[in-house]
Amino acid sequence: MPAQRQTIRQQIAESLTGTLLSAHQLAGMLGIREREVEEHLTHIVKTVARDRTKQFVIDPASCIGCGYVFRGRTKLTTPSRCPTCKSEGVSPPRFGIQTRS
């Protein structure tokens, strides 16, 4: 009997375990569109929240120009511009899954 293949969400969750990666990096690793990764991430956040042994972590996006950090942002996408200096140079958020201690 052949081994079962992992779903895209399982592959994303496995890739995020113990590290921080952006949606762009995940898309490149898995050969899918960045928007597709972002859609899957919303479901992965809910799945990880039900597991008391794991925690979904977000390293928030930040402005490359002035250093503004997008704390408390609920969307998992990269902001289009900085609200402080209006620069469009924004580093994307990075995501990870950590084991709770």
C-alpha cells in the first residue's frame, strides 16, 4: 500500500514547525501561489489553536524605511504601505509554529 501524501496544509504546518518563514518563502518551497499560502494559513492558525501543545507565532511586518512594526494586525498578508512614513518598502510578516513549554 503506498504511503499517503500530506495535504498542502500539513506541508505548510510541518515547514513552519520550529522556524519562521514568510508566505513568499513558503510559496516558493511548495510551488504554489503566495495568496494560496495566505488562505491556508488562516485555517492552520485555527487548527494550531486547538492543540494545547503548540502555538502559532507571527513575527509582524515592519517598515524598512522608518522601522514601524505592524503589531496587532489580524490580516496575515503584507501591508501595502507604512501608516507613519507612507513608504511601500514593508518587510513581510513571518510565521512559525512552536511547541509550548
